Amino acid sequence: MHKITIFNLSLLFLVLMFLSCAQQSDRDSVNDLINGNAGAFFNPFAEMSESGGNYGMLSAPFGGDAHIYTWWREFKLPPDDRLITIQVAGDTANVTVSDDITGHFYVDTTDDGILNPGEKDMHHSGLIYAEFLYDPNHQSPYSNGQGWYLSQISAYEFRMYEQPKQTVEIESIRVHTADESFDYTYTDPAQLYDVETEVPYFQVGDVVYVDVTCSNSSTEGWDPPTFVYLHYNLDSRDLFTDTGDHQHFTGSWVPQSPGVHHACVDVIDSACIQNETEDDYNATAWAMPYIVE
């Protein structure tokens, strides 16, 4: 009887070891995809980073007292700390990627033709969710050739690492084309979207419109209190038009190159663009993935 019990326990141990090794192998495959064929979905920094100095100054563009001085960001890449959590259950792997993002926010308030900005520290936390499925018969450009492929992806959310410093919030983002072949309103950056049927596919040259609703609880008193930008393609950003209530903004962009990209809606508190050195950086962003064919 004791020999049978010992045998059963040994068999159970071997089965558990096998399952553990199999799950680790699956996690390794998914991790390789996140850093490989599906990596562009997890990296919105190409659109959000800027070389600086080529955007110029706008004096009170919406009639208030808040100016838009020359500004740009530089992220420290790769992020200081990227935590990838992969939970495998059968043929499904649920993934959470959280980033600790640091860098600098540059502002040049001197309209003298010389680029000599001040520097502010910038610290964000970034978060994105995904689902991978295992199906050896499924064809996908975002697979590893061994059965695992990217099935669903969320937007990437940038938040202030120190939450009390963040007064700006995105409430909704509507993305739509002129012919209404795509028309969707994003209200939750953590929502997952099917890569093949729900993530938007555009053609080079399409005109894509964006309507943003946001809020700002700052008591600084700048008019307008918020500036909203759209980052797209590489090193491209446009200022949204404030519709007049400082909460609703409109803009558009034209996809320019094939591949996986992000349209990044960037909401910035006006105060942090009015000076060069104060510790008042305050912004949030949602980066929605899209594919250009």
C-alpha cells in the first residue's frame, strides 16, 4: 500500500513538473512575441518621442492668456522598468505590460530664434493589456510560427507616476473616417480589441478624424487650461482645435506609411508650458493602435 502511494505521489509530481515546464515554455513564446513580431503594438514611444525644436511658438492660440511655447519630450528608452505578466490557461495567455517611464520635458519660452530650453523631469506609468491564443493552424503576421499569435490588444495609457500631480483626464476619443468605414468611440483604455476585426485598418492617404472629450481640475487659472495634441507617424504632432468649452477638441491625421502605428491623444495642462523649469509637468495620453495596409 505504501509503495503504491509513493508511486502515485511520484507520478503526480512528474505531471506537475511537466505542466509547469510546458507553461513556462508557453510564457517564453509569448514573451518573445511581445519583443518580436508583435512588438510594435507594445511600443507607442516612436510616435510620442520628438526630436524637438521644430514646432515653434503660438501666442495665445485660442484667445486666452496661455501661450504655446516651443516644447518637446525625450523618453528614456527602453523604459527604466518593464514588467510583463503572462498568465497561461490552456490555449489562452492574458498579458499585462506595465512600464516605468522617465525622461525630460523641454520648454523654450524665449522667442529669439535660438533653441535654449529649460528642462523638467517627466515620470509616467504606462499600461497595456493583450490576449494571445494558441492555434497552430491560424495564420497571422503577429505570430511566432509555433502556434501563438496576438489576438487582442488594448490602447496604451500614459498616466502621471505621482497621481496627485495629474489634473488632466481623457473621457472619450472618437476616431472616424469620412466614409464612416470606421467609427468608434474609445472610453476605456483597458478595453481589449480583436486585432483582425476591431483594431482599425487604414490605407495610406486616408483622412482620419478625431474628437476628444477631456477635463482638467487644475486651479491655476490659465485660459485655456488644457492643450490637446495628436501624435502620429514618426515625429509628427498636431494641435487639436478647441471647440470653445475647453473640454471638446477636434483634429485629424493622414496615415503615411504601412505597418502598426499608434494615434496618441496627448492632454497637457497649460501651466507646464508657460515656464521652463518649475516642477509642474502634468499630462496624460491614450495611444490607440492602428494598422496601415
